[in-house]
Amino acid sequence: MSVRKAILTDTTLCTGCEECVKACKQEKKLGKDMPRRWKQRIDDLSSTRYTTMVRRPGNRFARRQCRHCLEPACASVCIVGALQKTPEGPVIYDTERCIGCRYCMMACPYGIPRYDWEATVPYVRKCDMCFKRLKVGKKPACTEACPEGATIFGPRDELLVEAHRRIAASPGKYQGRVFGETEVGGTSVLYLSDIPLDFLAWKADLGDKPLPALTFAALSKVPPLLLGVGVLMAGIYWITGRRMKLEAERKGGSVPPAQDEEKKT
């Protein structure tokens, strides 16, 4: 049986060196940053940057990345199953299934997924917790690269024990809670902090109930007549697959240009 893994970031130890960001970009071969700027955006997450450092006045830092929810809303709204929660913890993405509807981007309570706007055949992009590395017993590149030990990796249950140990050992130092322990059903990326993390643009009223439960309650009231939309989506899925094939043939290959890493092994 797989042991659910997680990442714990202690913002009191983070110096903002961005070694985690560099390691992520190198591991995923993401190349030069091409962030799309929006007035409401507070980070540089993009299709070429899966994790980023957010600065708060006073030289305080926190790393922003996919939270890998235990019951992810992004996966629950994906009508073709392109996003899936793995037993190991990561929420992974299958480019061959994606039809580009971007429902996952709207559903994510943390505003994480990004769209590859510049690509001929675009995809949704986000951190996958280095799932390929996990499958061979390695740690995520970001946690391995952190020189301060601010970001650590391990079984989720053990990290929660460690987080609560730190809180108990230093009364008054931390906020008194482990961010991600229970919010929206819990996440696989946890945080300890001595200051509020609202500067990461997290909503404060998400609650502890998993969002897919709310999604199901809404979708259960959709009239059966609208199931015909599924047929339409299947057509779009076929067209997307055809487009990818033609693009690959145009470039002289047989594999879509951004095919999922797991399928290369």
C-alpha cells in the first residue's frame, strides 16, 4: 500500500533564495520564464514556472505552488479525467486527455493551474510534486535543493506530527495551526508560519469540507438532458487529439510535443 507523501514548508526558515525555484525549472526543463501579467496576479506562476517565491514587506517569503489537495476540485471538474489524485499524494496531469476547457483553473481554490498560452498545442501546467522522481524513490527536486531545510518531504502523517511538535516546542512563534491540515479536506503541501499567509492570495473562508462534495451536490441537480454535452465534449476530445497528431507529424515526430513525462518512460 502506498504511503501518502507531502511537503512541509516552514516560512520562518525561508530566506527567499529561490533554490527551490531553480531546481524545479531545471528538473522540468522549463526554460525561460514567460509569465502572463494580470492586475490581480500576485505571483509569477506560469506555464514555465511551477513554483515561485512570494515576498512580503519586511523580507518575509513563502513559496507558492500546487497544494495537491487530498480531494482536488480540479480533478473533480475535469470532464475527461486529465487530472488525477495519486495514492502517493501528487495530483498529476495527462496531456493526452486534456481538451483545454480550463475548468480546472476555475475550480482550484488556490488559483494554481496555468495555461500554456504561447504554445501551438497548449496545455494546462502546474507542479506535479516531481511524480516521476517519487516513483523511483527520490524526493521532489525543490525539497532536495533547499539549503535551509525550510521545505522538507516525507509521509504526510509524519510531517503533521513534526509540524505540531514545532508549534508546541516554541509557544507563540507560529500561528498555532498547520496550514493545509484540514482546509478543503486537507492538502499534501503543508505550511508552518509565524505570520498570516494571506499575502499568498489564499481565501480565508474555504472551510474544511472537500470541494468535490459541493461540486457533486450541484451537478446532481443538472437535468439529464444536459448529458448530451458529454457527447459534444467527446467530439472536442477527438478533435484535440487529431490536432496534436497533425502538429507532431508537421514537426516530423510521432509524439505530441509536450507529452506527459510519465509516458516517456
